[in-house]
Amino acid sequence: FITLGIESSCDETSIAVVADGRQLMSDVISSQIALHTVFGGVVPELASRHHLQNINSVLDEALSEAGVTLDDVDLIGVTNGPGLIGAVVIGVATAKALSFAKDIPLVGVNHMHGHVSANYIQYPDLEPPFMALIVSGGHTNIVEVTDYNECKVLGGTRDDAVGEAYDKVARVIGLGYPGGPKVDKAAKDGNPEAVHFKRVYLEKDSLDFSFSGLKTAVLNYINTEKMAGREINVADVSASFQQAVLDVVVDKTMMAVRNMNKDRLVIAGGVAANSELRRELKEACHKEGIRLYAPEPVLCTDNGAMIAAAAYYKYKKEGADDLHLDAYADLSL
Ligand code: ATP
Ligand code: MG
Ligand code: FE
């Protein structure tokens, strides 16, 4: 059973071919990083235009790499939210056109369920239920995944997402876009105790997060240092900021896993590619006898394969969507 997965919700145009919801046959990812770098972040209008320009060649490449044609495709899955609306629309319109022209069933996928589903590709035996930490450019959630494409949200951010905090801090310290991977790399040469940034835990036992104060604290620190004529040590600031984020993220995630009495933890979303987050969670899980599932970095950031996996299980349970399928900027978990 062959599923085509289409993803275009932000700055990656990606299409994958996946067999039986789990086996990767191809996963072509066309990143727009070079395009947006000069602007220091994603420009929505440019993103949509480039999705439109690239999506047909990404499709051709995905099919030929997998050694299949559209006649072999049994299901089309597409991200229909949440994301940049103009970008999501391109994927949805493409999926509908293919579905109509070739009479292939169509399923709309919630991008966040897609991120979690990247784990089904990486770990062929993994099945719900399990706990999940979803950390990406626009979302930060601790959830209990109760079934494929179903979850209970236990906590989330009250302001910035983790990835957003990384990206904003990267801009402030001059590392530029995309910030996450750059801060990750710079932090490796820095001292996480060089600058103390406050850890924000909110109310006792809360599984919610707040990262906007941290972004301001980094900005204030930079300004104070500059005013005093001191040089900024980018590696130290990166490491110190990262440690302030990860202390809270790891503590709260482990608290949730313990509270829910679960023995499996899945991580998902672009920030799940972070090397220090992976290292610390691995250590914490090992100590408490919890199995950690962490997809390889390329499956953490946006890709079509995760959408194909989510679509496969949604189709099995709920059947297909029709051509009225719409695109949404906001779509809750
Ligand atoms: P969402 O999935 O919430 O709609 P998105 O699709 O833009 O948002 P993703 O593609 O899942 O987000 O992830 C991109 C985010 O992950 C960016 O904020 C990026 O900085 C961050 N990121 C990627 N790699 C790393 C890393 N190694 N360390 C920290 N952050 C990272
Ligand atoms: Mg991206
Ligand atoms: Fe994403």
C-alpha cells in the first residue's frame, strides 16, 4: 500500500513515498533556507511562491527515486494545517489536483500529528500509547499520544515556542536564520554556566512553559555588555541560553512521564534534532528505565514522510476526505 506524503506548511517543500505507512521509499526535501537567509527569517509570500514553483519537480523526483508512478499510489496525504496559510494552500491544492486527476483517495493531516508520526518511520514496531514531547518552530507541547493521530495535551507554551526562542536568540546574538541548528553548534564550544538566565517553571506541577522572558533576558544581557564595552562570547551565551531552556524542558517532560506512569517517551519536531536535548533526555530516561524514541534529525524537521505515515493511519481509521478539504493556519492537536 503506497502513500504519497505532501508537506508545504513552512519553508520546506517535501514529498515522500512510503510503503505500508512505515517504509521509506523516498523523501525529497527542498529547503528554502538560502532564499530566506538574507531576510533573517521566513517571508511568507516568498515561501508560497517557491512552493508553487518547486512542488511539481519535487513530486517527480520523489516518484522516480521510489521507482513508482502515480498509478501505483494508493493514498495521498497532505498537511492541511497548521502553518503559513499561503504555503499550506499550495500543498493542499496540489494534493487535490492529483487526487481528482488520478482518482486517488485524499487525506488531510495535522502537521503536528505528522511530527509525532515521524517516529513510526524510524521505529517500525512503535505503537501508541506513549508520551510525547513536541518541540518545533511554532509549538511546544507535552502530550499523551492515545492512538494514531489522537492525543491529550498535558502542557504547552503560554508564549513563544522553543524553536521560536532559539531563532529569536540566534538573531539577537548575530547567528542568523535558521537559528536552532546554529545555536546548537555554537553552544558546543561554550560554557553553559557562563551567564545565569532564570529558569521559568511557572506554577508548581504545571506542565506549561514560558520562553518570552528568556529571550528578553538574553537581549538585556547583550545590551548591557555592549554598553560596558565588553565583547560578547557567542558560544557562552548560546550554551547558557540553551541550558536555561533545556533544564526546564527536560525536568517537565520527565515529570509528565513519571506522573502518567509511562515507560516510553517519543520526541518530535524540529527542536528534537537538538544534540544537547537528545543527550540530556537519553541520560534522564536511562536513569529512570524509560525508553526514549528520537527520530534521526532529518525526520525531526519538516518532511513528507511523516505526513505519509500519519495519513496512512488516519485513512485506515476514518477513511478519505473529499475535495472540499480546506487549508488552515491554525489547527489544534
Ligand atoms: P511547526 O512544526 O510548529 O509548525 P515548523 O514546521 O516551522 O513549525 P519545524 O520544521 O518542526 O518547525 O522545526 C523548525 C524549528 O526547529 C526551527 O525553530 C529551528 O530553529 C528548530 N531547530 C532545528 N534544528 C534544531 C537544533 N539542532 N537545535 C535547536 N533547534 C532546532
Ligand atoms: Mg523549516
Ligand atoms: Fe514543523
